[in-house]
Amino acid sequence: MSFGYDERFSPAEISRRVQEVAQRITTDYPDESPITLIAILKGAGFFMADLARALPRRVRIEYIDVIRGKDDDEIVDFHFMTRFVRKDADLIVLKDVVRSGVIETYLLNQLREEGPQSIRLASLVDRPQERKSSLVTDYVLFPSEEGILVGYGMEYRGEGGNFPFIAQVRADDEASPLEHTGRIRFSKGIQG
């Protein structure tokens, strides 16, 4: 491993919180109609797999890829990996870390235009103190964790996503973010 880290949340803590969130979702959606979980790649993939298995109901699984520009709040493009019906559906968007809320707000607004029955946001980590929008995260595993996180699907320098725990990268190993290159396209990218 090319960086140091300190474990913050164990696999057992993550599992317990996923079960608690699944119970809240079950309470919020008592009619047992299918729920569509939409994971924002790549960081929310593990979260979605565990949450889908913890829900005692029919679940549809979808993925969206968000490509950011040099500024983390700048959306270059986003698109769904598959086509699926969003009209009259119950949608829950899953994100690894919600910071400013700008990208999530834009995505949720685009999805609302497609007429879902409901739409909510779930995150592994929520940092409301960094918000640049009025976004509220409906389901949160861990609030306000500072620093760069790795594990449970979240990568640092392309590594560590396979850790079964969530760790914080040591401050002395943090580097400036990788630069993104290429043409800027601002596109809904939603097909369906």
C-alpha cells in the first residue's frame, strides 16, 4: 500500500449501520413495492450491495457514473449504466461521501423531472458542514467524518477500495487531487 491509514469504522460497525438504515427504509416504505437503488460509481457500490441484501423486499439495482471536472463541484458528464423506468418509481440514490451537495442536488433535480413517486438520498458519510446547497441527506451511515477516507468501495490513489472497513488516510500521506483533463461537456446523460 502506498499510503498510511487508520481504521475508523470496522466491518461490524458498517454492517450494523447498514442494517439500521435498511430498517428505516422499510419503515419509510411500508407498502413493500419495489425500491430502485441507484449507486453513484464507484464509491457506493459496496454500500448498495449490502443495503440491497438487507432490505426484505424487491429491489432494483442501477448505477450512475458521474464524471467531475477539476473542481469537485463541476459536473463534466453523468450517465446511467442501464435504461430503467423512473416514472412513478421509489428511488434512493446512494453516494459514498456527500460534501457540498452541488452534484447531488443537480442529479436529484434531474431525476425529479422524470416523475418518480419518491426520491431520497443515502450516503456512507455526510459532511453537512461543507454544504454549498440546502441538500439534506435522508439516510446516513456515518456523519461528519473528516479527512480523506478509503475502504468499503472508496479508493485513494486507485487503491484500498477493497478494504472491508473504512479508514482515514494519514494527513502526511495526503496529496493534491489528481487533475482531470479533457473537454468539458455539461450533459444530463439520462436515458430511459
